[in-house]
Amino acid sequence: MHRQISILSEIPEELHNSLADFLEGHPTWDQDRVFSAAVSLFLLQNGRKDSVTSRIYLDTLFDVAA
């Protein structure tokens, strides 16, 4: 079970618009799922090669319930 932590972040308007377009066309995704996938992938690509980060990325990508 993963503990959830809320974050507040400002992003460029163009990125927000792209995210809104994506979410509109993919009803199984929500903003939290996108951000979790994005952050975990960023960490994996930038040196965080642990099993917890990998599992969070895969669970998020394949919509595995926590």
C-alpha cells in the first residue's frame, strides 16, 4: 500500500492544455495518475533504480489498484 502525498505545482498553460486534452480522450486516466507516472518515470530515467519506484511506475502505468 502506497501512502499518498498531495503536491501543488505550477505548470505552463500550454502543458495544462495538453494534459486536459489527454485526460478528455482517456477517461481511465486522471491528473494524479499522470503525475505519478511522470514523476516515477523521471526518477527512473535519472538514476533512481530501486524496486519501489519501478513498481509505482508500472502499477500507475497499468492501472493496478493500490
